[in-house]
Amino acid sequence: MANGAAASDGATVYQTNCSSCHQASGQGLAGTFPPLAGNPVVTGSAAPVIHIVKDGLTGQISVKGGTYTGQMPAWGQTLSNADIAAVLTYVRSAWGNAASAVTPAQVAATH
């Protein structure tokens, strides 16, 4: 897996906090929780996905031709900037995703 130690640390954060909704495979749950694998929001610019993880997301969204209505909790008060950076680095480099690492400084700067 690309992105080294940060991605490895992020895998632990993901398994603990994210996999129950987005699944260990990153494929999500049809109609409820979107896939993270191959998701252009996940693999695009880091700022939007940082914002979603920090502040949560509600309402209907469309990803890869599917519609999802689950609620993403705001993790910004629960996880540290380092943990959010690690989990996003993991997600952006797992399941065939090939996006750049995310740093704690990027997380801190995104509001």
C-alpha cells in the first residue's frame, strides 16, 4: 500500500471507527453508506473529504451512480487531526485508490 506508516496507522483508525458503515472492503452499503473505493470525492482534492470527516455529512448524495442517504458523523471532536490525517491517508491509498497522503496540518487548516 502506498503512503507508508501513516496509511498503516490509518488502517487501525478505519477498522475501529469507519468499517462498520463503509465496510472493511471500502464498498459501503447500498443505499445507505457510499463506497470509498473508487470514490472521486475521496481521491480528489483532500479538502472536501477532510471537511466531511471533520464536520460530518447529512442528506442524500450520489456516488458512482448510486444514491445514499446515511448520515456521516462529525469526527472532528472525537479524533485528533493526526488520526484524521492517518485514516484519510489510508482511505486514499486503499482498495485501488491512489491519492496523496493527508497531513495533520492539512486537517487543522480545513474548516
